[in-house]
Amino acid sequence: MSYRDDDAARATRATELIDEIARLEKAKLAASAADQRLETAKRELSEIHAPVSLPAPPPEARPGLVVHLLVFGATAAATCVGYSLLF
């Protein structure tokens, strides 16, 4: 035996449960979107903080033509003086 009030109570409770499920599903979707945004933000932050490679140091300056000519001239002069003293 069922009463009319039981049917009305069941219908009301079913409507409440359907509304609650809808709210929970919306909250679940919002949380999923928030989780995706969180992962995207973390990825972007890691890209920003990625170690930046420093530019390569400039190569050491090699002696130029003037230095070579000075060394050659000094060597030639020393050789000339050395031979002059020996002979």
C-alpha cells in the first residue's frame, strides 16, 4: 500500500537529487578546467625559468700583424747583434 504523499515525496527527492547531481557535474567540469589551466601555467612557468645558456665567451685575441712584425724585427736585430759579436 502506498500513499499519495509517498509519491510526491519521492518525486521531490528525485528532483533534489537530479539538481544536486547537476551541480556536482558542473563543479567537476570547473575543477577539470582549473586543473588544465594549472598544468598549462606550470608548463609556461617552467619554460620561463628554463636555464638560459650564456653566450659563448669571445675568443681570445690573437696577435695581429703588428705584433708579428715587431717580434720578427726584434729577432732579426738580436741575430744581427749576435753574429756581429761572434765574428
